[in-house]
Amino acid sequence: DAGVIQSPRHEVTEMGQEVTLRCKPISGHDYLFWYRQTMMRGLELLIYFNNNVPIDDSGMPEDRFSAKMPNASFSTLKIQPSEPRDSAVYFCASSSRDRGGTEAFFGQGTRLTVV
Amino acid sequence: KQEVTQIPAALSVPEGENLVLNCSFTDSAIYNLQWFRQDPGKGLTSLLLIQSSQREQTSGRLNASLDKSSGRSTLYIAASQPGDSATYLCAVEGGSYNTDKLIFGTGTRLQVFP
């Protein structure tokens, strides 16, 4: 398996624009997590899904943020409208309980810059 | 609310030293604890996963221990090398009010110089 795949790797956009981040989890994993990492706040969990269903979105900062998982192999995180304070690295991770453990695997991240 | 703390925040050592990185968590009802490595500008790489029923895990020069009752884990790095330079993060899953979420510490930034 190629691991968790995120796209794009880098995104620079102007304030007010819509941004969509994409994630392909590891095949067979039933959990998918979206994290945001900044120098000030470290790694923050935004939302996670189990079997494509959102379980906890309490970390989503505002209504400008939304996430979907239409199927087991794809998820999006959308910011509309984007603001400079959204600039961060956004990580997607997936894991599976089937193997008894829940080792999480992370993608390479999307570095978002909002100017 | 589960809180995870890592000490020290930064560490700089000469090559060859044995190191201990510390992780503590406030809610001991965890399912597991995971150690990650993050290189600058990169994603997180899983190093070791310790289930709640286990006391330690080993991989090469890395050894992680878990003491659930005291809410502590340590990552031991033997014979450190410059290639070990990275940020090391611990994360816990579970807790009394936390089910499937991974809660991360703030990390220890390690520099090993030749």
C-alpha cells in the first residue's frame, strides 16, 4: 500500500477563496482523522470518521470548515471562505481496529498558506 | 479531558549518548500509546505502539515503556546518531471521556550533533 495520500502538498490561496484538501486513506482502514498543526498550538484533531460516518467534529474551529467522506477511499476538508489564520499544515491519518491495535498512519500533509 | 505533556521540549546531545524522552498523560484509562517521529516539513512516522496491556515495546535502538497507573511513558534511544535528529511526539488513544481519538503531546525536538 502507498500509505495515506494527501493532495495537494502545498496550497497558496488568497483570503476569501475556497480551499479543498483531499485524502486517500490506507485501504481497509476504517478510521480517518483530520489534524491541523501550527507552531503555536501543535497538532489539533479537527474531525474523525469511522466507517465513513463523522463521529466527532468538536475540533472544527468554525462553520467555515467542513469535512466529508463520501466513501471508504476518499475524504475532503473544505475551508470556505479561507482566512490568513487558517495557514497551517493539515494532516490526514487513518487506522484500523481489525488488527487489535489502532496504529495510526499519517499522510505527508498539505501546507496551506492564505495570504 | 485528556492532556499529554512531553518533557523536555528540546534536547541537544552529542552523538553516541543514550537518551530518555518523557511523556505523561492525565487520564490513565487509555487503550494505547504511540510514539511518532516528525522530520522538518514532513509527516509523522509511527515508531512504536504500546497496547494498554503491555509494558514495553522495542524496535532496533528504540525502547518505549508504559506505566498506565502513573500516566507515564518513556522513549529510550540507545547510542544516538545524527540521523535521529527530529521531533518526537507521543499520542494516547482512549481515556474516560475519549474513545477513538489520538491526543498528542507537544513534542520533544531532538538534535544529535556529530
